[in-house]
Amino acid sequence: MLALLLYSLAVSGAALAYPEMVRHHYVNCNSCHVSPNGGGILNEYGRGMSAEVLSTWNYENEALFLHGALKPGKLPAALNLGGDVRALQVHRESKTVREGRYILMQAQIEAALSAGPITGVVAFGQTNAENHIEAGLPRFYLLANASEIIQLRVGRFLPAFGINLPQHTYPTRGPLGFGYDGARTTIEATYGGEQWHAAFSASESRTNPRSGERERGVALQVEKFIGDKYRVGFSSWNGQGNRSKRWVNSVHGILGFREDLYLLTELAWQSRRATFLPSARENGLYQFNRLGYELTKGLHALALQEFSKTDLKRSDSQTISLGAGILWYPRPHFEFEFTFNEKKVSRASREFEDYAYLMAHYYL
């Protein structure tokens, strides 16, 4: 089971997003990111916020590319550079099993080049199961500003669905096909107003190496901003492969109760049926809660809860996880997260097992 978890973590291509920034009144992701759905390369304002709001300590210009080694104005104004390196140490222990492994999750550089209302973004570099870095373009797209509130995007990226989290093993991300290997050939239209956010996309995945299936899908996401510290939304996905068809509906909330207290919550329902046997339908539930409290600037205590049941008719398809952890942004460019979970995967064991995760992330 640990091997499957590590495989899902190893496939790089998604980039970090901070949806909990809603607690500081940032309800629109492109306040800090080039991407309208968050994640990926930061804009100038986002780098400033990583120093002023996220980090425990910082010095002048530290949040800039290469820690400010290239002073402002040295790069062309149209060019934005970045990159990410992320690594994970996982430990699993029970009465009968004790195992752990280090894995290099992500290692890539990223560039954005703007020309008028058009911005091109490309990320280069990916990792494999042997923790080697190899050539590849896990993400690339053209982004066009049709107006101040409407954007069009085409390329290879993860379509908007639910909460865009870097924790892609959460039940509503990787298990539903929206994890690190979820980037697809996609065309997407986004509306970003003062009270509403909406995205509609059509996409096609690569062929899954395990199932041999390629999925085509359409997705709709609608979100409402309540005040400037709460974001609630609904997402719907309709996917068609050569072997199966599925529908996924999700409701989520990004809730900034106070500047030091926030909750990320999502509940999804999936219905899947085989194309060759329409009566064989599988319905499942997927859900998580992530509660954070900022103890002091940059240092957060976390409480975590996850649940999934991929087939409501089968008790052995259920997974339950409860945990707690610490998240720390000591300085701009650095992030560390340690969590300890009690997890029971019914198909593997009737007992809860211990899982410990230590994640280190560095961005250029």
C-alpha cells in the first residue's frame, strides 16, 4: 500500500497553492499567482505577500527570484521566473509492518512571458520513481485576458475542480484523478468577479499506464465569495473513457474565521459505470477537513481528517484517517510540514496504522 501512495506522490506536475490565504482577505487566486486557479509561478505581489504575511522572518527583497540575487529591474518586465523543489519522507508502522521511504516529488523551473494581454507559461523538469530528475514539460499553457474579469487558457494543466491543494493524496484530489498526474490537455474559460468565480473547461488526459484508459471530460466550477474571508463553491465533472464513464460532484469551503484560524473542507460524490455493462454502477464518497491555527507568524498547528468509501456497497473500500501536524514557513522560499496520522485502509487491514509525513519545499 505504501508503494501505491508513493507512486501517487512521485508523479510531479502540479504546483503549490495556498487557498488558506483567504484568511488575509485574498479570495482571488490570481492576486498572487499567474494562474487564475492558483498554484504555479508567483507574480510580484505574491512574492511580497510570501514575505510579509506567510514567513516568520525575512529581509529586504528576500522573496524575489533567487532570494533577490537579481535585483529588481535586472530582468525584463515581461519575464517572470520561478521553480520548485519538493521532497517527502514517509514512515508507516503497525504491529506487522515498519517501512519508510524518501521521495523527490518535484524538481522543476518555470517561466512566464507576457506580451500585452497574452502570457505564456512553461514548467520544465520532472522526477521519476527512482528519484531522478529528467526532461519533461509537466505543465504549459497560454493565458489570454479577454477582459478584466474573463480569461481564456489553453495548454496542459489541471482543470479547475474543488480546492486546488498541494496535498494531492487527499481523498478529493488524487483518488478522483485531480492529483499530481491529473494535468490534461485543457481549454478553460474563467470568470473572476468581486463576488463570484467560475470556470468551465474541456480536457483530455494522457493514457493511464496502469489501466490503458484515456479520459475526456468537461468540468464546471462556481464559487461565491462571502465577505472577503469566505469562499464556498460547487464543482461538477463529467468524464468519458473507453472503458468507463463517471460523474463527480463536489462542494467545498475555504473559510477564514480569523486571520489566525481557518478551515479547508470538501465533500465529493462519484458515480462510475462500465461502458460495456451500464448496470454495473459504483457510487462513492470522498471527504476531508483541514483546520489550521497560526500559533505565531509563519507557524501553524494543523488538525486533519479524511474519509473515503469508493464503493458504498463494499465495507472493504473504506479509508479513515485522523491526524495532527505542524506547518512552518521560516523564511520566504522555504516550507516544512510534519503530520502524524492514524489511518485504517479496510482492504489492507482491520487495524489503524501509524503514518508520519515530513515534507520540505523550496521555491526559487
